[in-house]
Amino acid sequence: MKNEGTLDRMLRVILGLGLLSLTVIGPITAWGYVGLIPLLTGVLGVCPLYKLFGLSTCPLSSK
């Protein structure tokens, strides 16, 4: 069940892509691969930490 709203998902995808860009441009570092986490959670719409703490930014899941 999705627990991320549209804005939350868009911000995660943008953040993930930004961090992944660090593996190619800028300070080329492996830390950019951390961007896979927000990218995947944003694309899938499910955040395991939200689920663990019972949080949700998705308006449909609050029903």
C-alpha cells in the first residue's frame, strides 16, 4: 500500500537523481549511490520508514 503523496514522491525522485548525479559529475564519489534509496521509494510510492512509524503523506491511505 502506498504511503507517499505526490509532492513527497516528486521531491524524493528529484533528490535521488541529484544524488546519483554525484557519481558522474561534481565531486565524483560513491556516496552518490545513496540517491538510489529516495529514487526507488519515490518511484514505488512506499517508504519503509513511514510504514515502521505509521506515517503517511498519501491522502488515499488515510481513509
